[in-house]
Amino acid sequence: MTPLSDDDKKRLLAFARAVIAEKTGGGDAAVPPQGLPADLAQPMGCFVSLHKKKALRGCIGIIEPVAPLIDGIRDNAVSAAFRDPRFPALDARELGEVDIEISVLTPPKTISFSGPRDLLRQLKPGVHGVILSRGGRRSTFLPQVWKQLPEKERFLEHLCLKAGMDRDCWKDPGIEVQVYEVECFSEEPAS
């Protein structure tokens, strides 16, 4: 993917905000920005996160590249604002209190490892988003989560718990691990 220009990032963030405003009844119909780089029409994964006073207020995304970026931003902005089961739906008054962050993902890559130490050695804190899978359970953390969980073992333990597995599931030889990277950009924090 071609890195996004600062102008492209601002326009995508403004589009996400307009989509949410439209759904709260506080804005006109959201119009996708024109003139974005052509490769953004290719399917790619993305997450939209909302923060209020630096605390998470909603975060929803799609890991796999299944839709063009603009469609993913539209759908995930609505879901982060109104369908994240951890939070009540955002209302029009609250919209001015949140800042929006968009993470554009590279396609996930499965990593091969010979055991827990080898897995730890291959992970790059702050760079890799990580997906853990076993059976029908799966969870992911964006690379930004490394800021809260900088120790590799603790990061993986929390990822296991998020998937509803025991905290040491990452040591299981049957666990599948994928990594991805993101281009992350956000609005200035709302005051």
C-alpha cells in the first residue's frame, strides 16, 4: 500500500466523523472523499477506534482484506460508535467529545515458531498486531495495545484471555499466530 498523505488522512478522518454524525442525526449525508490513491480501492483490513478523554470509547474493525478502505471506514465507524458491546451507543452530544483513530492493516501473515521462546523472539512490540487462534476461538490486539502491555508474555496472556482461553494458551503447540502491521492516524484529542 502506498503511504497515505497527511491530506488523505485528514479527509478519511473527516469522512468517519461525518458518517457517525449522520447516524446520530447531527449531520448531513456523509460523502466519501474523492481523489484518494487508487490502491485504496483494493480490499484491506481496517479498524476505527473512538477515544474520549484518552480512554477507549469504541473500537471495531475487520482484520481480513474484504472491502475497499472507504467501505471499511464507513462500516467500522458506525459499529465503533453504536455497536461495540462494551459501550452504550454514542449520542449526538457526545460526538464532539471523542477523537477518531483509523488503523489500516497489512494482510495477516501466519508465523511459524518452534515453541514459546521462538514465538516471543519473533514478535515486534509496537510494530506487530497479533492474532491468536485455536479451534473456534480467536482474538487480536492492534499494535497500539503494546503501549499498555509492553511485556511480550503479558501481551499474549491478555490476548488469550480476550479469546476466552486460559492465560497460557499461547504456549500451546496447537495455537496459530498471525501478525500484521498498521498505518495508524488520528484526530487531535477532543478537549
